[in-house]
Amino acid sequence: IDSLKKILLKSKDDTTKVKVLNDLSYQCNFFDQQQALIHSEKAIALAEKLNYALGRSMAYSNKANTLRKFGQPKEALEIYHRLLKEDNQLGLYGRVALDHNNIGVVLFDLGMSDKALIHYLEAVKYFERVSDKKRMAFLYSNIGNLLITRNNKPEALKYYKKSLELSTLLNDRYVIAETEMNLGIYYMRDSMNTALKHFLKADSIFSDL
């Protein structure tokens, strides 16, 4: 955070400054949502002044993420839907994937798992389109979690396995650990021995991160 603030002080009103403001907004969202919102608003204003579409999309997405943490999911959802339309028109397909994913997250939190799943699956298509395998691996695991809530264990297991296979290929240890943990929960009712094996794998990886 401190290094980003130092860069910000020396930055001119250009796209680099928008990126720094977006980075600050993202980082602050973990511990100071008020500051995160301030940085995202500044990034939006500058991106619009510069006609910097990608930076603007990221800034609005950061703002929506912060609104979610403020307990304003409907306001966040409105922004995500608007971004989805705009990013599609601009051909920012990596952002389109994230928009679908974010919409899915909010809808799932609001108890609308049917609609959430539709957006998660659309996100997968766009992540595939832009070859963002890292996010695909994480999303596969989240889809598995959603399917568990719908009592669709066979399909959930398929997505957990896809997540584990891809995250292992990428050596993404965090996603591997998350998926191993999810698999442990998956097997708890049917086989405690199998569940324990997955929990131990997850614990071993998490302890090394």
C-alpha cells in the first residue's frame, strides 16, 4: 500500500495513474472499504477523462466489490450488469468473464442459485475464450460449491475434479488447497477416511503458503 501511495504522488494524470488508483482500491478493500471507495471514484473520474475504457471498467468493478462489502448487493449488481453490457460492446472479453462471475457471486449470496449458475457458466466460456486458466480453475471449484447446495453431487464432483486437474497443471497451490478442502467436505457424509485424506492435503498446502 505504501509503495503504491508513493507512486501515486509522482504520477501524472495518465493511464498509469488510473492503474495505481485501481490497485489501491483493490488492496484497501480488504481492510479499509471507505478508502477503497474513494480510490475507485478517483479512478473512474480520471479514466472517463482519458477515455480509458479498461481502466474505467476495472474502477467500476472495484466500486461494486466495495459496495458488496458495505452490504449493498443490489447496488453492486446494478453496476455489474451495466459493465457486462458495456464491456461486451467494447470487446473486453476478459472483463466480460469477470462481470459474469461477479454477478454470479452476488446472485448466489442473494439465494438465487439458478441464475447464479447461468452466469458462472457464461464466465467459464469467456475465461476459456481469453485463455484465463487460473480464474477458470478457481471458478470450477466455486461451481462445484454451488452445485452442492442444489444437491447435485455428481456434477459438483465433476467440477471439483476439473478444478483440481487444471490448478495442478498450473501449479496454483492456493486453488489446489481450496479444492482439496471442498473435496473433503464433499466426502464427509459418505467416507470420512477419504474426506480426511483431502483435508490433510489441503492443510499441508495451506501451511506452506
